[in-house]
Amino acid sequence: MRRLRTTADVLDSSDDPLVRWASQALSAGGAAWEHCGAVAVHAPCLARRRRLVLAGPAEGVASLLAAHGRGVDLRPLMERRLAEEVEPLMPSPWVEDKPFGWMDRTGTLDLPGDASWLTGTDDVTPLLREANPDSWAWPGEKGVRRWAGIHDDSNTLVATAAEAWSSTDVGFMMGVAVHPSRTNQGLGHRVCQFVTSSLLTRYGTCALFVENHNAPAIAVYRKLGFGYRDVTTLLPAA
């Protein structure tokens, strides 16, 4: 089992966007390891959770999970298909937690004309409270970098989305919200297109989390070119 000392070491060891996203932890008190082609990144605080992000061959992932996957509030995160392969290889029982979605894409995307980065966030919090109170990203939260938005003719913020928890080469989008009175008008698509385009230009890859049961949101992201995969956490059985 080999210790990976730097973000660059992680990037050299894995092409998986999920692991590459987690690699930012190496500059913020995290740690990483490689074993038999698999990589694990311990991120003490990444998108509100203490995570252990894993990818690679199931046998190597199982060894990394056995060695580094236990701890208070630690969330071992991996693709769901991989978790199903890893669980039978574990020496003691582990169980799958609630799955959700990871989506990412590369390439380029045109900028829409009516969205922009906001110069202030005073209007973002009221919009989130009304339209997306369960948002994972909020103004002022650690790791939440900037907000984009669309205003109507009266200069009211009607759609927003954030860049949050981006890594060296994976930009991350969260905090998407559209005012309830303005749904089904394409605003969510356009504000997400703006953020996605901006992050692709800056990082080369754009990614996000999405609830796996949120079919409308997944459809919007698919139209923007994102691919979807189920991810989950594999936890020690009680």
C-alpha cells in the first residue's frame, strides 16, 4: 500500500473524476493511498462531509477500505456498481447507505446571454430558502466560491447556481434554485449552462451531485451533456 503525498500524486494515479475532485483534500489536511491500481482519498471536510473517496479495481478498493474506511462520521464514497463488487470481499459485514447521483462532463459549452456571476449574494439566500431549502451550498459557507444568477425585468433574482468545492481540474456546481413562480421557463437550464460553461473553461471538467430520484434535474443536466452514475457510501454494519 503506497501513500500518495500530494494532489499531483493522486492525479497521476487516477483518471476517475470523483477521485480527482477529492484530491483537493491533500492541500487541506487530507491523505491518500494507492493499492493494486485502486486509490483512496481521505477528505476531512468535503461538501459538508468527512469522506473517503475510492475508485479502481474492487480488490484494491476492498483493501483500502479495510485499512482506512472506519472512523467517526467517515463516509466511504464510491460508484454503486463498485460497492456491490467490494462488499463481498470485505472481511466483516458492510452495508450500502442511501445512493445518489454523480454527474460530470468535459469539453466546451456555449454561454447563455442572460446569466452572469453575481457581484453580491444578498438575494441568493432568500431564493434558496423558498426554492431549494435543502441546498448543499449556501452563501458564506466554506468552499462555496461564487454564485451565478438570472434576473427578471424588475431586477429580481429568479434563478441561481454556485461554484462550490472545485478541485484542481474538476469544477463543481451546486446550489441550483429557480423561483417557484418561474419554473418551466428554461431558467434552470440557462443558469446551469452558464456555470457549466464557465467551469469547463476554467477546469476542463464540470461535475455535480444530484438526488437519484430527481428525474427533472437529471434530465436538465443530461441535456447539458452530463453523464450520470450512481454513487453510494459503504458503511460498517451495526
